[in-house]
Amino acid sequence: MKYRFIEDPGHGWLEVQVSEIQRLGVGRSISRYSYLKGDRAYLEEDCDLAVFIKAKEAAGESVEMVRVYQENTPIRNYETWGLK
């Protein structure tokens, strides 16, 4: 499956449906450094992205990323993940 990996000058996030994180059972493993807006989560690149990829691999599913650069992304202003 293809996912958008959104980068700004200082960081990057993988855009994922919240329902997919819940389906994989890793919601409680996602840190407060990831963000949430509506039904989309933005998984930070340092730790949470790896949690998601490992869960996808364990489920026999692949992750293909499409890189998107945004000089001023609004992601940093979204709600932090917390325990969803």
C-alpha cells in the first residue's frame, strides 16, 4: 500500500488512517510526538514510523512511501497522538 511521507525542513511524518493503526493493534505504542487530524495520523519518523512498519511486516503487508516536501507543513499544529 502507498503512504505519503510528508517532510518539512526539520522532520518527517507518515500519513496513515487511524483505523489501520487500530487494526494492527499498535495504537498504544505510538508516542505523543505523532499527530492526529480527523481520521488521519501523522507518525513521526524517528520511532513511531518503525513501530508501524514492523506491525505491517508482521501482518504480511508492505509499505510503499511517496515523499512529499512541504516547506511549511501544518502537521506540527495538529493534535498530538496521545493514547488512542
